[in-house]
Amino acid sequence: MNIDTAEVIVSSPDRNFVTLKLTTDDDLTGVGDGTLNGRERAVAAYLEDHVVPLLLGRDAHAIEDTWQFLYRSAYWRRGPVTMAAIAAVDVALWDLKAKAAGLPLYQLLGGASRTGIMAYGHASGRDIDELFDSIRHQLEVGFRSIRVQTSVPGIDAVYGVAMRAGSGAEPHGYEPAQRAPLPAEEDWDSSAYLRHIPSVFEAVRAEFGPELPLLHDAHHRLTPIQAARLGKDLEPYDLFWLEDCTPAENQEALRLVRHHTTTPMAIGEVFNTVWDYQTLIREQLIDYVRSAVTHTGGITATRKLLDYAAQYQIKSGIHGPTDISPVGMAAALHLDLAIHNFGIQEYMPHGALTNEVFQQSFTFQDGYLHPGDHPGLGVDIDGDAAGHFPYQPAYLPFSRLKDGTVHDW
Ligand code: KDG
Ligand code: MG
């Protein structure tokens, strides 16, 4: 089973996706996701110019060897572009191996450790009424765990709040990347946010009761002492997790946060290797690992990262916004089903056009996802349909403080 062709498909049905499709000399095909929001063409070029020529003729079964070869032979290690490109190859190889075995991928990862994968949905609102409507909608859709984001008085546009004018987002979803030649500018004020957000969770608990698992994403905007205060202020509302409370490449900062609060912490969607987590995991400074299979070198590397986390009772919380393609989502679901230390899976359903391009067999029912039992990943890309949606430049927004200083978005 040698790799015969490797095609990089950049398509933009509802948003941009980078998909790698490998075909073997015995005519099996495997797909992998290399989407990197706002930097898609960089991964496509990395794959086309530097990886595809190395793959042709290689043994498609040699997954670990190919991973080590791509990681070490580049000499320049880590980084989101490199690790997304390696992920695309790795996931396509796992898809091929599972198809060759005639088994759903999770069987090759040790088999199912659970019957379903608990997923969280996204509720947001510009005010409490709109937020409550959004939570009710997510409950009707079937979610049993909900991430809560709201506007903050005095700030015009806040991360995670749907229905930003012109964003093209579905009424209850949100899509931060905008199809425009330049990134949108948002504003930010940490003091206003810290004053407002506990009152939001107080209202949500009063309306929806103590049992509904609630999550919140601070999206890397706070200093360690601000994050400590937020975690402490949210303790009465019993969050499932507080995500990305600080820009956590300064891993030691989490020691300070941890000393002050028992609110569980989730970190890592922007990380791309186990090295970004060394202190966080070894010192048990977090509770959930947020890395996406798509951004962390694929199933091979994410499995090792989660096995390392398991030694410290740290669980998975794999990143699953719409910028993870259905291929990347399927890869996450097979891993979620197989590992012992599964925590929760983020799930933001894709739009209709995306579902035309990607045929999927994973299911969502009563709050639980399942990857299905088709051989391989259970997802394929329709090349003709993808061809109808060429790449469109799109950027994530960025933030400035009131005095004009650029802040973490
Ligand atoms: O591309 C950026 C998004 O993936 C990110 O903003 C989504 O923070 C996010 C989340 O938790 O889903
Ligand atoms: Mg996040």
C-alpha cells in the first residue's frame, strides 16, 4: 500500500478548509485536515511544495515513521503551519490504514471506551434575554452542556457572540473569521469584562438551575492575577471549565491562577506540541487539554499528548469550532471514543455548503456524538463540489484597548 498521489484541496464552502487526499497504488483514498484559520494558503503551500514530493512512493502503513520523518527531517520544529501540515498527512494515513483493515478508525486506537461522546454547544447573546434564547435553542438542538459568551457593556464586539452584523453567522452560531481583505478591529476592556461576567453566570444559574454543565472562554485576554480573580468570582456558579484564561505560552503563570481558584481550567487550542504543555501537565496546572488533532500533528501526536495528560488525571477537551473541518472533527471523535481520559468535545455544526462538500457519517443525538462505524474516518471530500467553492481571503479579527494598544484577541 504505497502512496501514489497526494492532492491538496483548498475550498471555501461556508469558510476556508485545507484538505489533503492521499491515494494508494491499490486505489484506497485517505483524507486529512490541515485547516489553519486565516493562514490556510501557508499550510497548502507547505504541503504542496515541501511534503507531497516526500510522500510519493512511501509505505502508507508506516504512520509513526512518516510522522517522525516529517517532524525531524524539516529540522525547523513545531509551529502551527508545520504541525497542521503533518496532521493532514497523519490523519490521512490513519484513514487509509483503517480502510485497509475494514474497521472504523477507533478500533485501531484500542476500541470504544464509551458509547457516546459528550459534546458542548455554543450559546451567546448581546444581552441576558438574547443569551437565554440562545441557551434554550441549544438545549432544543440536543446539547446537554453549553458554553456561555456574552457582550460586555461598553465594548462593541466581543469574541464568541453571534450575530455580529455582516458576519454571515447562523443565528445561533458564530464565525469569527470574516471574508475581507483586512482583519476586523474589535475593542477590549478587561475591567469591564471582569465586572460584568459573574453577573451573567449568576443569571444563567438562576434561570437554568444547578445541573447544566456551563463553560466559558476568556480567549487569552487576562493577566494571571485577573484570571485568578475571574476563576474565584465564578466559583459559586460551578463551571465545567474556564478556558484560555491567560495567553498560556507563559505556562508558569498558571501557578498563580491555580493558587487562587478551584474553577477547572482548560487550555491549549493554539498550542501545537506536547512541549507547550510540559509545565502545565507535570504540575497539574490545568484540567483539560484543548488541542485539536488538526493543529497538533494529527492522531499520532495528540494520542501521545493525551496519554501523558492521563498520568496526571488531566482530561481531553478537543477544540472543535467550524475551522476544524468535518475531516478534523471525525479524527477527534475516533480519538475521543477510544481514550480513557476523555473529558468533553467541542462541537459547532458546520453549514449546509460545507456538508455538501464533505460526506460525513458521524452523528449527534441527545448531546452525544459518535463517529459511526464506516471503515476509516467515515468522512470523504467531494472534489467536484469543493471545486465550486474556491478559496476566499478571510481573517480573524484583532483587538485594541481604548488607548489604541493592540491586545490579545
Ligand atoms: O480560529 C479561531 C477559533 O478556532 C477560536 O477562536 C475558537 O476559541 C475558540 C473555541 O474555543 O472554539
Ligand atoms: Mg477557545
